[in-house]
Amino acid sequence: MGFIIIMKRISLKFKGKEKKLTEFEVPEKIVQRERTKWQLSCGAVIYHMDKGVPYYLLLKYPTYWGFVKGMVEPGETEEQTLNRETSEEAGIYDLQIFPHFRQVQRYFYRFEGKLIRKEAVYLLAKTESWTVRISHEHENYRWCTIDEAIQLVKRIKANVILLRKADDFIKHFYNKQSKMITEFINRDSIK
């Protein structure tokens, strides 16, 4: 797509002297950019620990596998949005949200002919429940090991990266917790 640029000569008076300048002008019709609407949503990588192995909750949307996620409503915090969306989309009410895990995905998409700029904030949350009750928005759900989950979400590279970061965070958290418990037990057994 080419642009039409119009040159025109203008005269300016500066300190009593006239200067001739060339100004470039782009017609207003061409300058108008498509206005984008901004949306903020919040979701989570939700997992359940079983015998030291994290199982990740994935929801089947019509065209892809993904995570619990929804629009942040006015006045809501990210945690409030996450709890509301998780109860609505998965029927889970006992989330334990990790305070130091927060990932943001930024992307554009079109909806009803309009360009949308979206920021999706993802937190990490643990549940003790295996029971899931999916909403009308989803076709199915699955609890998956990290390898199974990556296979299901591989269509969206950002979700693969998100899962790997969450898995690394969980492993680090449980390794640190395990070391602290071992040190505590050893300290008490020495006395």
C-alpha cells in the first residue's frame, strides 16, 4: 500500500527575515489508523499434586486446548477474576494462588471486524480437587502431566512457554520445601 505525500512550500518570518521551507503533508484520510480496543483478561495454570507429580488442568475450547481465563470486570483484582472464572468455567472453588508467579501474554486478534489488543495475565494456582464441572464454553477437560499438557497446547507456542515456566516454578518450590523439611527433621534428630 503506497502513501500519497503532498509537498507544499511555506514561508515563515523569523526575526524579521522571511524563510522558505518545504513541508511534507500526508492527507488526513491516509493517516487515520484503525482504532484498537484494549482487553484485559486473567487466567491461571491450575494444577493438582498427586504423589509428587503435578497434573495440569486444561480446558477444550472449540479450536484449541487452553487454561481457565476470562475478562477482568471493572473493580476486580486479578485474583478475584481468577477465582470467579475458575468457579464459572471449571466448578473449582479451592484455589491456592502462588503470589510470585505472574506471566503476561500480549497479542492482537480480530472480532466482528474490529482489531483487539489483548493482555492476558496468567497466575499459578493449586487445587486439592480433581472434580471439574465445565461450562458451556468448553467441550471437555483433562488433567495432564507436563508432557501430555505440552502436546495438547503445542498449537499455541506462548502456552507451551507458559506451561514450562509454571512447571519449573513448581519444581523449584517443592524442591525448596522438601529441603526445608529435611533440614528441620535432621536438626531435630541431632538433638
